[in-house]
Amino acid sequence: MNNQRQLTPPARFALLAVLGVVTILSLPKLSKATGAIVKADLAGPWQIALTGNTGCGSSALLFNGALNGAGSGTGTLVGHSTGCADSTSPGQTFTITSLNPNGSGTANLTCGPGCGWNFTIQVAPDRSTFNLVDVGDPLNTPGGMAVHQ
């Protein structure tokens, strides 16, 4: 003799509904950071990938460094271009020179003695990325993306 109870169809539906609600409520919620974006929000390690025209022609560049709470830091710039030898330049400085509460601003990256780019930047609301482009010099047009590591 089999003494197992079986749920009626309405009871099965109710159980599945309860389990579904519990599952949905237990999922992590994605949130969008709010409030003014400040330089201190960007402290920590960053990787910045850039491509475009530089004094060395068509170039691909990668900067790895860490920003302090004031929005400045040093790191290594690695580059490959059509007009200059491949390079690895430690001790280059990335500085956020201005930052508005909405995340728009300006920044500078050095690339050696007498070399540097001035960027217009836009920080994402969650502060995990920002884009940057040099639009002030027609001979230097690097642009790209920074990712907080």
C-alpha cells in the first residue's frame, strides 16, 4: 500500500508561486550609483586602452596605474604605432584635472618628456568606467575607455 500524499493541482500551483517569489526576492539587485561624482570615487587601479593618431602616427596604447583620492597617479604606458618603435614607459602620470558632479571633466596623460595628451572624459554613473578622447589637437586624436580593476 502506498501512503504518499500528492498535492492537488491548486496546491502545486501555490507552492510553485511561493517558490518563485522567494527566488526572485533572493536575487541580487543591481543598483545605479547616485549622487555627485567626485575624484575620490575613482581611487584605485585602472586600465586605460587608447587608440588613434599621435605624433607617432596610428597608435594603440595601454596605461596601467592607480589613482589616489585626488584623482592623480602614476603607471606604465605601453605603446605600438606605425611611426615609432614599440615602447614601455613606466612612471607616466594620469591626472583628472577637472570633474563635474555629473561625471564630465578633463584629464591629462603624460607619455614621456614633453609628451602628453589632454582628454575630455565622461565617468559612468556607477564609477566603474569612463571614456576619454583628445579633441583639442588635430594632430593627436587618441581616444578610448578606462576600466576600474
